[in-house]
Amino acid sequence: MARKRPAMPGNLSVLLGETTAMSKAPAAETTLPVAALSAGRAQPRREFDEARLQDLAQSIQAQGVLQPLLVRPVAGGHEIVAGERRWRAAQLAGLTEVPVVIRDLTDREARQVALIENLQREDLNTVDEVDAKLELVAAALNLTRDEARTRLMQMLREEPGDDHAALDALFGPLGERWPSFASNKLRILKWPAPILDAVRSGLPYTIGAVIVPAPAEQHPHLIEFAQAGASLKEVRAEVKRLAVQPAPRSQAALVGRVLTSNRWLGKLDARQQKVVDAWLSKMPDVVRQALDD
């Protein structure tokens, strides 16, 4: 039995096509005080680059807000669906009002429009991009996010069908083919949290992919090395350099090696032997219990 797809405004392709038109619809355009607007709960973007915001604020000071924000009515005012960066930059620029387009949107519609609007921007980091696209896939196929991830991998091995056509329509306006997304980018969601955080903060995805296979204890150093300005080539070389270094011995392992050396023990005089015995009598219980086992 075919899955019933969720109801959308028209359908997903219409929603994708209307994203830009929504923000430019002249009939509903007006202005609202910046204080009357609130950040959207559906906002998929987690990081806002301060330098870019300052650049946008300078542009707004010179030319104003050229594209109105898309907002929806909520209790106590209006919530931003698309255009939070412009809203933040407008406040930095000292504006008290901004142009807006007001639309009545459900939570689901607002989330989908926000996802698509952010995906059409070049400065979205790869982690948030993958999160957003996976959520759109889940909505298009009427699945949970985990189910959508599994389904994407299954579809790579299947003959084209309805689900393939749905994702072709979804990814077309996003400038990417879904098989490439599933094969190359989806794996990022399984990366260690420190590397994901670094990518969200600006670490290039390609460099993160080089760091991931390295031992976890090396990740902090490699991330710091990359964030200090190292190129992809330099990070690869550093990973190789660390790989050929002998693993550091723990202090306990070094002590054990010395104490089990007959050659070293044979060199001890009576006074030194007494000192060693006194030190061993104070060994931790965990060591003493291991010796008794």
C-alpha cells in the first residue's frame, strides 16, 4: 500500500516555487516596528556570523532593507518566518521599522518555508544544511527523520519510483541531486559532536571530513590547528604526521615496565631497595587487589 503523503500548501513543489514570491508579494507588504517582531521558532539557522551581520547592517544603513521579511501573526505580535538576518542587521543599523509581508501560515508551513529560505543562501553551514534537507525529505516522504535517513540509503539501491520522483522535485530547486546528498553529506550527522560544533562555527566540511577518521583524542588539536588557518592540505599532512607517532605510554605502564625489569632491580643497593619497598607499601588498593587476584 502506498504511503499517504502529508497535506501541504498546494504541494511541496508549489511551496518551493512560492518561497521567493511570498517574500515579495506586494499586496500584503507593510512595515512593522522591529520590537513587534520575534525570532521564528522554525528558524533552522543556529549560528549568525557577527562579521556578516555587521556587513549587512552597513548595507542597510546605506540602502535600507531591500527585501521585506516574511512574518506570520502570533499571540503578542508577529513571528519571523524568513528574514531573521535582515531583522538582526536592521537593529544593528538602528532601524525602528522594517518592511514585511504578513501571511497566515501553520507551524508546518512556516517551518518548511524557513528551511527552504535558508537553504537558498550560500552562507549556511553544512551541518545546518544537512539537517534542513533531511527534515524536508522526511516531510516529503511522510517519515520521521530517522526513517528518512534509512529510506534515503535504501533508495540508492532501488529502481526509480514515486519516492525518487518526489525527491527529484524537492532537490531540483535546491541545486543538488538527492543521490549525491545521500551518498556524500548525510554521513555528517554521525560525526562526533566537537567536529559538528566546529563546522557550525565555520570549519569547512572538507576539513572536518579529514579530521573525523583520526583518533578522538587528536580531534581537539586538529580542530584548533585548522581553525588557526591551516589549509586542507596542511590538515591532511598533520593527520599523517600524528598517525606515525608512537602512542604515548601511560605513567602506570612506564612504572610497570621499570618494576618488572630484572636488570634494573639487580642494580639496586640495600638502601634503594628499602626505599622502593616503602613506596610500594603505599600503593593504591586497586593495584593491591589486582596483584592479589
